[in-house]
Amino acid sequence: MNMANKKKVCVIGAGPSGMAALWNFSKLKSGNDVDVVCYEKQKSWGGLWNYSWRTGTDGYGEPCHAGMYKHLWSNGPKECLEFPDYTFEKHFGKAIPSYPPRPVIKDYLEGRWTSNVDLRPYIKFNTVVRHVEYNDLDKKFIVEITNLETDQSSKETFDYVIVATGIFNVPNVPDLPGIDTFEGTIQHVHNFRDAKEFKGQRLLIVGASYSAEDLALQCLKFGAKSVVCTWRTKPMGFNWPKGIEERPLVQKFDGNVAYFKDGSNAEIDAVIFCTGYKYSFPFMEGKLRLQSSLSMFPDNLYKGSVYLLGGNNQLFYMGIQDQLYSFTMFDVQALWICKYILRNISNEPKSLSEMKSNAQRWCQNCSELKKCHDEIDFQTKFIADLSKDVGYYPDATKAREMFYTWEHDKEKNIVTYRDQCFTSIYTGTKSPRPTAPWWQAKDDSIKAFVNKK
Ligand code: FAD
Ligand code: NA7
């Protein structure tokens, strides 16, 4: 194919989703048919899995992307996010326990991105995408970028755009009556870096989901005096260790006292909002901008990927589903998008109306999900549906049973669930037990987790 006929593809973001797109394009050996360029505003790949001490703005004055913190251990078993072709055992040369800390996960991801492939040439680091618009006349996107090192801006044209900029980077921070009078520290979990900071303190955590659960446990583990989690819709309801309790939503603050809906109050030293994130794609022109809040199937996306309100089916959003499966889901979604661009999909839809009604059915089913099991089943079906179209080889959906066990383990004991062992779908090896229970493990280095005798 001659250069002029090559399809030009822009991937925005080199986190796990964007990297899955690059990996799959490279494996499909599509170099003859497409030119792929990835813009990443950070100096390195990995997205949220990069740890940085910075909060607020980065060295270039851009909003800090990652809200990753020290001592984060995976909150799901690694066997549920393992790549079929690149297992943890392959990467580390031995089986490792099921719940690795952040540096281990990042190392594993980088292993997949560098093993028998060279993805770096695709990526322009320190380059932020400022604006994307679509021209109906020539059916091309105009992408405006800024090289943060030189502060030079330029425009490039593309046939396809894949938005893979993540969904957990713009904090949702509600207001609470009287919080201006609060005498202690206040932050959103996006700015939380080190649990040791809260040693000896009485914490109030606002929210009742994954971050609230993890911070409550982690802060207590690293020496917080007490933690009150305050919920809006329903409590997490775990069998908490002594020192953590749940109360209905805080109604007001007066000085360092928080007053709750049940009439109780508590003295507090620090407040951490674990109130989730906002979907934010400010760089997309209005008609191309996905509008959603956290969902397992945001509206107006065929197969959870092709944007249906603009861009002539040439615009994709990746990794914007609330995530149970994470990396394997990104992988199959990436393969689907790559094959769609290369016109290599079985069951390709006939018309826009067919795509819209398909997406609406998925949205409707998503809106009926009630329990965690429903969400596990829904995301399993989503992955199976994409897999069927593209012939994604091993069965990633086998993780479903493990998610059930994971949920059960958490209900049984929220402190010990990370000490349990799962069996790899792809190697059949059962993971060893961690040498120290998670509650006692404080060293999150690769050396401590992987190389122990
Ligand atoms: P991101 O990782 O957010 O990457 C997006 C990338 O896009 C970033 O590199 C960013 O710099 C770049 N970018 C953004 N805007 C622009 C722009 N305008 N121009 C150029 N580049 C841009 N998942 C799990 O499976 N297990 C866990 O234990 C787990 N723990 C988590 C803990 C926390 C605190 C959070 C917030 C999330 C966690 N997740 C976990 C979920 C997480 O979302 C995924 O693991 C994964 O990082 C999502 O990848 P992504 O590529 O979609 O997004
Ligand atoms: P989530 O899962 O979006 O949860 C946000 C929580 O915040 C949820 O419990 C909400 O309660 C609560 N919330 C939101 N707004 C408010 C207000 N105004 N008042 C009180 N409570 C509120 O975000 P997480 O950070 O926990 O998890 C996101 C990812 O980060 C996840 O993948 C993790 O692995 C890490 P609701 O139930 O809606 O009443």
C-alpha cells in the first residue's frame, strides 16, 4: 500500500488502555496499512500506575494525572487481570502471590509492553493533546498538540482517534455544610500519597466504595488512631477491624467536630474525600465529547467503544467502563478497535441505527444491575461479546468465578482477603501464599514481594 493511502490513527494516552491499542496494532503487523501515533502527556508510559510525589500540577503546570499512592496493593487477584500470552509466572520466572503491590504490577505491564515488541517509537512523550475536532468534509480529525518540553504547539490530521485518557483522574469533590470551618486537613484521595502521614490521627473518610475501603484499612494499618467512613447510599458493610466504623452521611462540620445523619458526632483530625471521579475529556470538541458518569456501559458507544454522536464511526473511547476486569478487558477492547479500523471484524454492523439500538440494549441491561455479582456477570458478557467478534483466543472470561470468590473473601474478612491464593487460568499454577499477611506487609517493593525465600 502506498504511503498516501495509509490510515492514520491517533491514540491519546499511554496508560494500560492506550498501550493495549499499540500492542495490538503492532501484533496485527498492520504497519503496512496504518500509521499509529500515540500522544502521552507524562514523561513515561503506565498511566495511573506511575507513582509521583506531586499533587496539583506537574513540572509543566499541567494537572497531575495519577492519583496513585504508596503502599497500594492490587485490590483484585492478579489472576483476574493476567494477560493470556504473558503471565506473571513468565514475567517473574516463578509463581508469585495473588495480590501484588503497585510496583510489581507496573513491572509486569512493562514486561508485556517490551517483550518481543518495541512500542516506544509509536509514542510521543511529554506531549499533551489540547484539542480534537472532526471535519465532515474531508472526514478527518484535526488534533492539536503541545510539546511540553519545547512549549511548541502544532496540528496533525488523522483518520481515526482512540481516546484512552482514563476515567480516574479528575476528582469529584462535593461541598459539605460547614467544612470551611473544619480545623484539620482536607483532601481528595487523588492527592493522597502516604498513609503514614495520618499516624495517630482521627480520620473521616467520605464515600463507600473501593477507595474508601482501601484508605480506611491502609491508614489504620499504618497507624491512624481511628477511621469513620461516612456513606450516602449504603454502607460498605464489611466486618471491619477495631478502629474502623461506618456512619451515615455527615451533615455538617463545626470546628473539628463532624455531625452525622443518625444524630451522632465525632472529633476529627483529617478529612479524605473518596467520592470518586468525573469523566473529563475537555480536549474533545463538544459534539465529540463523551458525557457520562461512572458506568459499566456509558451511553452512545457501540460495543462500548465506537462513539455514535459524531466522528463518522472513526472515533473510539477505550477503558471508559467502570473496571472489574481492567487489563484483559482493555486488551480485547483494543483488539476489537484495531480490527474494526482494519475492517477485519466478523458481524460488522450494517447501519448506524443498528449500532445505536445495540448500544441502547447494553445500556438498558447495565442500568438494571444491582449487586456486585450482576456487575461481574455483565462485564464478563461484555468481554465475551467483543472476544467473539475478533477471535480473542484464550477464555479471559474464566476470571468470573474468581471474582465471585474474591467478593466472598472480602465479605468473610476484609483484612485477610489479600492473603488468599488463586490459580492462574493460563498456567494452571496456584499462587504461593504471601510470606507476610497483607496486614503486616509494609514493604511494597518488587524485591520484598517477589524475591523472598
Ligand atoms: P490511565 O491509567 O489513567 O492512563 C491514561 C493516560 O492518558 C495517562 O498516562 C495520562 O497521562 C494520559 N493522558 C490524559 N490526558 C491526556 C492528554 N490530553 N494528552 C495526552 N495524554 C493524556 N485497576 C486494577 O486492575 N487493579 C487495581 O488494583 C487498581 N487500583 C487502582 C487504584 C487507583 C487509586 C485508581 C485511581 C485506579 C485503580 N485501578 C486498578 C483502575 C485503573 O483505572 C486501571 O488499572 C488503569 O490504570 C486504567 O488505564 P487507562 O489507560 O484507561 O487510564
Ligand atoms: P467510586 O467507585 O466512584 O465511588 C465513589 C463513592 O463516593 C461512592 O461510594 C459514592 O456514594 C460516594 N459519593 C459520591 N458523591 C458523594 C457525595 N456528594 N456525598 C457522599 N458520598 C459521595 O470511586 P472510588 O474512588 O472509590 O473508586 C474508583 C477507582 O479507584 C476504583 O477502580 C478503585 O480500584 C480505585 P454513592 O454510593 O454514589 O452514594
